[in-house]
Amino acid sequence: MTVNLRAIEEYLCQLATEKVGPIIKSKSGTQSNYELKTGTRAVDIVTEIDKQLEKLIWDSLVEKYPTFKFIGEESYIKGVTKVTDSPTFIVDPIDGTTNFVHDFPFSCTSIGLTIEKEPVVGVIYNPHLDLLVSASKGNGVRVNGKPFDYKSNIAGMSPLVLDKSVVALQPGSAREGPNFKIKLKTYENLLSADGGFVHGFRNLGSSAMTLAYIAIGYLDCYWDGGCYGWDVCAGWCILNETGGRIVGANPGEWEIGVDNRSYLAVRGCNDDTGEEQREYIVNFWKCVEGNLKYE
């Protein structure tokens, strides 16, 4: 099958900016009634708007690309829904739903495409900031439709070093058990003067926005567990196109799939050999205390 990735990227950008984004912006902060998807001990929120937007996106995509598969956050069935080698749209209609409910302007739509399980198209649109970041494999990155010169951007950056970096972290929705304790201990190790001693943490409340910001150059890395393929698929493609890399959150996980459930995303750097990036990842992993495990 011959697939025009650039044309798909353009269509997804149009869908995100013209149909999905305006609804997110107009409904932000209006949803006082919502559900907890993962039970009373978690804070993973879903609203009726999430569900409506997923249907809107699915209806649009199935009309345009009827042979492609579709995985959406709101239609996902645990143990049943799987990423296959077939062209598959992986969609989060609103990434950052907690932000959306509280009218904090970091909710976005995230639409990715995988082929043979590899993210090859990514579109992230934050309508509050009117920020559109998109990419397709081999075609570079665009910000609000204009080519993004990531090489010049990276050339102006400092070397990629752990104790000189700003790290994105998110506690996630589950606030109990071994994974939560591992996260907190790792945060402590990263912050400590005797540990990673990073410059600081940032939590945008949206994995997709975080990956877009790493690709643009606002953040150095992102470490998280508990998220899903729809949280990272679009951003993964975008980050790849800027020389960034995604590995597992746990030490030694150099090769992972889009549905790994835990991730360490690192920006591109000036070292074309990849050694600077590799050393950063190894040093980061030294701060990870324990192994994150998700079903």
C-alpha cells in the first residue's frame, strides 16, 4: 500500500483546526459533570465532550480513509484493543482533560497514525494558544503550517546534560501503589543536589503538549508511566522528525513500542553521533528507583 503521509498530515491539520479545536476552546471550563474512568482512587477524568469529539474524529477519518484502523481513548477496550501493523489512527480527542475541565489552557487534540506500529504522522493542536504542531515521517515538522527549522533551533541550545536540563514530569491519575512510590522517589533523585540536580520540573498536564514542546525546544525531556499510545503517538512522530528519541521509562529499555505505557522522551542535540543523547538517557535512568509496571 502506497500512503501519502504528507497529504494525511494536511488533512489531519484541517480536521484539528477547523472541526475539533473550536469545540475544545468553546467548551473548556464548562464541564462540571464528568466521570472517573479508573475508579475512585484515581483522577482520570472523562467528559461528554471527549466522547463527542472522538466520534466526530472517527466519523471524519472513516469517511476519508475507510480501510484504516482506529484506536481512540474513549473507545479503547482493555485487553482487546491492540496496535497492529495495519495503518492505524491513534487518537486522543482531548489530551489534558483535567486542564480542560479547569479551563487551564493546555488541553489539545492529538491525532497520530502508525504503519507497522511506527508513528508516521502526528498532529497536535492547542486551540487556546492557537498552536498547531505537525509532522510526517521524512517531511520534517511544521508549526502553524510553516516549516520549523529544528536544526538551527538545536544549534542554539546548550549541550544536553542532565544537571542543566528542564524535565517534564506528571504524577498521573493513579496516586497509590508501587508505581506512585517509584515516581515520587525518582522525582526526589532527579531534584536532589546529590542526584540528578536538574534545573527544574514542569507539568503541563498533557503528554501530547509536552512532546510538542520538547520538539520545539522548550523542554529537554519527559519521563512518565501510566499513559497510553494515544497520549504519545502524535508527539512521537513529531519528536522523531527533530532528532529526538523515545525509550522506556525503566533502565535498559532502549527499544519500545507505542503502547509501552511508560516512556522517556529526549530532545535532539548537536551531537550527530547520538552519544550525547545516549549518555543523557543513561544518566537519567540512574535516578529511576525501581521498575514501573503497567498492565
